[in-house]
Amino acid sequence: MTARVTRLRQQVPLLVWLVLVWNMLWGTFSWANLLSGLLIAIVATTLLPLPSVPASGRFRPLAALRFLGRFVVDLLVSSAEVSWLAFRPGRHRSAIITVQLRTDSDLLLTVIAEALSLVPGSLVLDLDREEQVLALHLVQVRDLAHVERQRANVLGMEDRVVRAFGSAEDIARLDRPDTDTPETQGTERLSQR
């Protein structure tokens, strides 16, 4: 099989998605919209090719449900906490923490960072891909014990994402003994606001 045919076969999900979006933008599904969308999708992916992202993982439905369920709970609880914080007078402590992650998959690191940023009260500031260190801003922290619980929550998020979407090698990396380094795990700054 030629390289062009292989590349086109790998692009089929993207082409289908682009045609679907094209038809949704027009608001109606017709043969003219389907064919014009397909033509535009082929031209766009040929002229503006995306780099291939190696997807070595595997989708595990039960682990994905566990990740999704906990993510929804985190969203609800954090939304309530941030709402309460907005109405509570006084100064609030925020913190910037770093967490040493164990996965090195670009795709999994992106999912972890996006999931953490979507939860109210936290924002990913930096993700050092080579060192696998994530810097996270927390809106409200009470003390250093709370910071450590937040760090454990980040590692829990990583665990759920990797078990839902990672490869066997990624999961094995999670199960190895801790390899935390003091220079990344003990770094936090608390500030009053």
C-alpha cells in the first residue's frame, strides 16, 4: 500500500468530522453540502496537513466511566466552592504548585491538563513535557496539608486518565514505586489575596 493511501486512511476520521461540521454550519444535510464538504475537507487536509499524533493507548470503557464520573463530581464540588468563595468576605490564599507526573504521552498529558483546567478553581500554568512537571495555580488553599491533598488530586486525575486511555506501558509506569523528586514535589508558593 502506498504512503498516500495509508495517510488518507488515517485521515478518514478527520475528514468525516470536517464534513459533519461543514453540514452543521450550513444547517442542512444535502448531497451538495456533503460533496462540497468532502471536497473542502480533502483540500484542507492536503494543503494544511496536521502532524500525526501516535495513539498507542487503548480505550477502556469502565475506566473511562470512572474518569468521567469523578470529573463531573469535581466540576460540581469545585463550582460550589468557587461560588462560595466569591461571596465570602476577607482575604483568600492562593498557591502555585508543581506536580511530577508519571506519564510521558503527549496525548495523555494534554487530556490531563485540559481536564484540570476545566475544573473551577485551578488553572494549568505550565506543562514541561520533557520533565513531565505540571505547574498549577489553585485559587483557594487553606494550609500546606490542603496543598498536598490538591497534589494528590492531580495524581489521581492522571491515574484515571491513563487507566482510561493509556497503553499497557503507560499503566505499568503508574504502578512503579514513587519516583518523586524533592525539587519538584516540594515547591509551592502561598499568597494572600
